Amino acid sequence: MKVDLNELAAAMAQSDVRQGYVDIARGKVILMQDDMGEEDALNHAFDIEEDWEHYLPLPNVIDECEHEMMQAFAASREREDVRERLEDILAGAGAAARFHRQVRHLLLQPAWEAYKRAYLREVARDWCEENHIAYEADEAAQQGEMKKF
């Protein structure tokens, strides 16, 4: 079975707040639900533990790569003044919050969201290849999104 790369990338976008897994036997991405009760969460964890060789935990991509992603987005801006403004605010504590405020202020939110989806899709692709997991991707959607940069 193949994992849907877009579904995997969407799960990785939530990896800082939700634990996710890939069921390699079925090619499915599994996310722990926010509203899952303690008993349901334990049962879910036990199900995975009983059959652990069929599940791979997803890495916490957001905590690991968010700053790098923001830097790459800033560097990709064509206008020098926008690029410099975004790059300057990425130094020091609180950089992520300042970055997100500035993106909204500069009306770059749609461009940032498209960039983030494309970036996470590449991270998901690399992760699948490193873990020898077959994947499928909607290349037409990806090409359309890349043109938005």
C-alpha cells in the first residue's frame, strides 16, 4: 500500500501538537485526536503497541524544521525590502510569533501557507524514502501550488 503524500504532509503540519503514525501495512496516516478521552487514547496506544512493527511514529517536524522553513520562505521573497524585514525578525527569542505577525501584516498569508504545504510535502517525501515507504502524490496539485511562490 502507498501512503498519500499530501495526507502525510498535513499530519506532519500538526506534529507539534498531535502524535501521528503511519500504518505501513495499510498505507494509512493515523493521528491521535484532540477530543480523545484518556481511555480511548490508552486503547489506541495499546493497539499500536500490540502490532508495533506495522506502525512508524511521525517525527515532530514543526519543532525540528519550523525556523528553517521560515528562513527559507523569507529568502524566497523577490522584493528585497520584504525579504530583509522577514529575515531580520527571525533572530532571537519570539521569532516565530513575530514572523507570523509580519506575514499577516504584509498580506503574505496565502503565500506562506502554500510554501509551508510544499515544504512539508518535500519533508514527507524524504521521510518516506528514508524509511522505505511507498507513497503517491497528486503531482498536478503540487505543480499548481509551486507556481504560487
